[in-house]
Amino acid sequence: MNNLLKKIRNGFNKILIPFLVKQQMYNLLCLLLILNLNKIKKIMPKNRTKFKAIVLTKSAGIEDLIESQKKFNNNILYLNCPRTFFKHIFSTIFENKMHVLNDYKYSSKIKEIENLKIKYRNFLISLLKILKKKYSFDIFIGFNFNYLSERELHVACHELKIPFLLLFKESIHTKIQEKYFLYTYKKVNEKFNGYKVAVYSNYAKKLLHNSNIINKKNIKVVGCSRLALSYEYKKIIPKNQILYYAIQSNRGLPNTLVKSYKNFFFSDLEQHKKFDPRHDWKSLHNKTLKVLKNFANKNPKISIIIKSKIGEKTDTGKYKNLPKNIKVYRRGTGHKFLKDSKVVIAWNTTAVLEGIAANRFILLPYFTKKNEFFNSMELKLGLKKKNYGYTENDFYKKLSLFVEKKYKKNEVNNNLQSLKYYLGNKDNNAGLRLNRFLNNNVIYKQNN
């Protein structure tokens, strides 16, 4: 669907969904939902359709699904459903009470809020019953357990014995993130009420189980399917291009949880007694950008791509008056730029792991102010000293060396152990494992 049609559709949804919800016009709302479903054409079934899966699309997660199913899908018709559809229903029912909750904080002791959750859940149950009759779908697929408007959808699906499968992608954590995650979800005791979960790694499985979010018998380790694209790039000699995945302010930090639950919530957490939740990576990004501008001015023939994260709030003024050989991209995924890039610059992101899998030259900006928590605030990648720029000057010199270095596709540039730990796809068979997970769970089985 092109952007114009998406805008028209979204405009209609924004007006019609609240009206239909308020009037409890379930049949018309069901029809509108069906009209919002689009076949994911990249992964059409090879044989006759046997099952229909409604996919609440999210970037990265949908790429895992596509990478697996473009090769292995035999009989499942995948249908893209805009997540905003359920967001509109949620916001209509909760009206001006939405601010009390967020993705990271769903628990509440306010009776009115709890009653609204039940009202929303019952509304979804009524809607799904009609949808099941009119459209005969089989499963829902989502990508995170804590998306606000999808929490009660998990419960509604469970009540109706519709498998809600979670392809969990949010598990690339630093040590300090892990500590805060475990502390938070053990304390609030929130559960995933869907059917089964596929995760990237043994670490992710232990994290979800130890935090009491889901029973480990309902978790399957499959690995990160989309990493297969990066492995394919190993065979391709890249251009003399630099790719910088712009550093996100809070990447690898527990700041979002602290903002949601406030400082007093973490008073018993040992790490929080010394951690400053105001700490972020803005300065590191600005310094990295400064070095790249300088490098671009002195090397006008070298192309530099900057890919910022969707939804990341950035100071757009920093990207003004850039040298002509620096291009900034804000929309879409950054993986497409990896193919032609020789050097990958990133910090605490899945993108650096994708660069490792693609066998690209990795360079990490390491010239931030260190404190006693620093080691727990970075991903453990097992890279060599040549992959770290310890000062801005050292970073510039190493960047120059990587740009000048001849790329040999048969020479292994990086330790791959981090791929196994974080992404569980060192063997490049994650797509096959994900396919088995989907086929084994497309039908709801009692006592699971």
C-alpha cells in the first residue's frame, strides 16, 4: 500500500473507529477491520491457504517473519493489520484516562482504570467473536508483550482460544537494563496472557521466565531470522561507504522504566542507589557526528550514511549544513544500507550485531565519560581494540584506516560469539526454527 492510500485509510480510521466503538456497532467495525487487512505479498503461501494469520506489524519483527516465511511458508496467509486500529479502540474506551498507563506501566491500583480495562477486554471479545464468524482467521501475531493497546487483546484471544503468538524482539539488553527489567516485572507481577512466545536467545527465555512474565514451557528459542540477510552480505564486497546508525539517547539504559515508575519504586534496587537516571548518550552522539563531519569535509569522495531510529527525538539542527557527502535517512529500516557499507558505526543496538554478521568493519565510539556503571551500560560484543575509538582523535584515525583497508570477503573480521548470545542465530538456521514454531502453534491446544 502506497503512502497516499495509507494516509487516506488512516484518516478514515481515525474518524470512523471512535464513532463505531461509541455506538457499539460491532458488525460495521468488524467490516472496517477486514477492509484494513492486507496480504503480505512477500510471503504468500506456496500451496493452498489452510490458515490465516493477522499480523500486528512492527518494524524488525515483521522482517524476522518475512525472512523466515519467504522460504518456508506453505499454507499460511499472512495479513498485515495496522496496530493503530486497536489503538483507536483503546483510546476511545479510555478517553482522557490514557495518561495513567503506558507500554512500560500497565498495572494500576485505580478502580476506574481497572474497570476500563475490563470494558475494553469485553469489547474485544465481542468484536473477535464476530470477526471469527465473518472472516475465519486462525491466529494473531504480535512482537512485544507490553504494547498498551494489545494487552487486553492477548486476554481476549485466550478467552476465545485463539492463539496469540508473540515473536519477541526486545531482548538486546545491557547488564543494567537486565537488572532493572527483572526488578520491575517481578515487583509488578505482570503476565503475558497470550499463547506462546518465540525469542531470539536463551538469555531472552531466562529473562521472561525469571521475571515471571511467562512460564518457560511456553517459550521457544528460535533466533533472529532477519540476520540471514546480513550473512548474505558477507559474500558481497561493499563500496567505500560509512554507515552510522545514529546513537539513541537512552539505548542500553533503564531510563524509560525509571521515568514510568519513578525513583521511589526502585528504592530497594542496589544499582539504583548510585545510578543517575539523567545519564544519556546525547553527548556521545554529538561528538561522533562532529568527527564524521570533519572526516567528510576532508574526504569528499567517501559517502557517509546516517540512519536515525524511527520515533527517536533528535535535534534536527545538528543535521543542518552537513557536507554534501553525508546523507541522513529517518524513515524505514537501516538494514538496506548495510549491503554497500564497508564501515559500520553504532552503539548498543541490534544494528551493530547485524554489521558483525555481515563481516563489516565495526567501529564503536568509546570516548564518553566513564563511571562505575559504564561496563554494565554497554553490550558485550567481544571485539578487538581496533574496533574502539577511545578518543575523538583515535576514532578518526581508526576510521581512516578502515576506509583505506582492502575488504576481503573470505577474511573473518569479527568474533561471532555475541550473535549467539544476543540473537541466537550463529548457525543461520533461525528462519527454519521460526517456521516450526509457527506451524506447531497455529492451532490452539488446551492445557498449554
